[in-house]
Amino acid sequence: MQAETNVIDFQPGGYISSKQLCERYGNLSKRTLLYWRETKGFPLPCFTGKMALYSKADVIAWEQQNFQVQQVG
């Protein structure tokens, strides 16, 4: 699978919201994130109230396994 990701300050450590992930993947729908969790092993979020937060380290590891990453520069 090849996908372009928007470059956000995405250093490992900390968490990223569903909204930020959707923007990172080119304005993907939140439903697609759910689909990826169900079918492609996308990391599970932790919830604070109603907000889903994803571990950046888990997302980076998943991307490395599932996307062909293109080096910039």
C-alpha cells in the first residue's frame, strides 16, 4: 500500500487525535480509521472522554509496516 502523509510535527512520543490523523492521511474519514482498525491492524486508540487519542509510536510502527515511505529531500 502506498500513501502520502502530510508532514505534521510527528516525532515519536505522545498522542495524536483522530482529526489530526485524518488530516495526516489526506483528509481521510474517521470511518476509514475504524475500518483500518478492524481490517488492517491499525493501532487502537485510548479514550479521554469522547476523544480518541492514538499513540504516535504505534502509528509510526504501523505506517512502517504498511506504507511504502518515500524520503523527502
